[in-house]
Amino acid sequence: PIDDLSALAKQYDIGLHVDACLGGFILPFCQEDIVPRAFDFRLPGVTSMSADTHKYGHATKGTSVVLFKSSDLQHASYFSY
């Protein structure tokens, strides 16, 4: 489970990316009996997440987002060719 991976990420001081592309927009609104464990930034070791806005976010097909826990992590993700 993600909470166990979060603890390991904190223990070893490494980042943890959660791929929430399928259902990432639905899970936060589910009842606790459906999603009994946290999987997102509520866990201290989770540093980034991805979600496909086109699957359940009703956006144009092929669009996705990456979320970062801090602006420092976001800044490190920029690149150019």
C-alpha cells in the first residue's frame, strides 16, 4: 500500500511518485469504506502525483497533470531540448 511506501520514502529520504492516472479524480470523493487508506499528499513521503484529466475529469483526450508537493520539486521538473 502507498502508506507503507510513503514510510520507506521518508526513511530513506527519497521521493515517492503516485500514479493516480486511473481514478485520480474520483478517489478523493469516495467514501472511506471504498478507499480506506490515504494515497495522496496527506502522506508525508508522497512528493508527486499524476492524474489523467481526460479519463474522469471530462477534459480533452490525451491530457494529464503532474502535481508536486513543493514548488522546489516542480522547478526541478522543467526541461528544454
